[in-house]
Amino acid sequence: MIGLLDLFGKEKPGKHSSRYIHSLVSNLRLRPDARLASASSPEDRTLVTTGCPSVFQAIETNLMRKSSSGLTYIAEWKGGLLEHKMGHLTCFAGGMIALGADGAPGDKTGHQMEQAAEIARTCHESYARTALKLGPEAFRFDGGVEAIATRQNEKYFILRPEALEQHCKVEGGYSGIRDVYASTPNHDDVQQSFYLAETLKLSSREYAKVTTKASSTPTH
């Protein structure tokens, strides 16, 4: 056991799946005052003040690695072995770790911010190294490969909620792409529901912020 929660649970008590990832890093997403305010019992408050730093430590010790060229990534623990693969959704960990640094011990804050920045840089590289400049669903660090998807079932892009992409626009909406390393997009003809629930919602909020700010400045 490496001190992290199973990605998949088992129905029978005492049984665990063999796959572990970074998922508990989400506990780092709130400032300590917000976490404490949401704690409903003394036990919860103890977990908040002691559990979150230990989660990051477990992730850093067991899952976080650095490639030969200096890219920091969060690998997956699977079947008792470390798989040097980082999922697209793991890129959220950069922001989570940065937010968690706000409540870290004074001597750890700078270190966590550096780690967060390094994770973000690695995710940027996973986008920059594709033909379409869109990040694959997962990318690997093995066999001389860094931040690149090597398996066909990991090369797709399904409208993850980071940005509106020109390659995804089709008649009637937006479509995912089967292979981000191909020079010409091969659409999968699927518009994910979270594209509407997350991407458009977030982009509309940001647009509202920009227009509100612009209209309130003296030059507008």
C-alpha cells in the first residue's frame, strides 16, 4: 500500500483493485480555512489538518517522477508496479497542488509551488508535441519517449474542458479527434456532454468577466 485511494473499489470487504493514481490530490484544492469551515466533526477537522499534507507527500514519494530531460510527471501505480504514464486529467493536479500550497507549512509552500509549475509545464509539452497542438488522453515516459502518447487508444482528444479548439469545430457543433498526432483532424463525430456542461460554461464565465472589466474601465 502506498497511502493513496484505489481508483476502482471492490464490492467485497477487504478487497482492493490494483490500480492507484493521484486522485486524492483533490484534497489539496481548498485553502485550510475553507476546508476547516466545511469540516462537520472533530474527526473531519483532524483529517483536514493532517491528511492533506500527507496525501501530497504520498503522491510525491510514490508517483511523481522526473524524466531524463527534466519533465516532472505523475505516474500511475498499477498492479503493484509504477506505470510511467500520465493521464490528461492528471494535468489538473498542477492547479490543485498550487492551491494546496496556500495551506502548506511555511517551509513547504515554495516547494509545492515549484512542483505545481513543473507539472503544468509537462502538460503544456504534451500539447506542444502533437501535430494539432491538442493534448492526447494520456502520454508516456518510457522507451526514450517523453510526454507523447505511444498507443493508438491514447492519442484521441475528446473536448476536454481547457479551450475551444479550431480543429474540433464541425457542422452542428464540436467533435472529438481520434489522433492528435495526425496532420489532418479525423473527427470521431461525438460531442461529449461535459463539453456543454464545463467548457462552454467556463468560457462564458470568463467572457463575462472580460466584458464587465472592459466596460468599467475609463477607456471604454
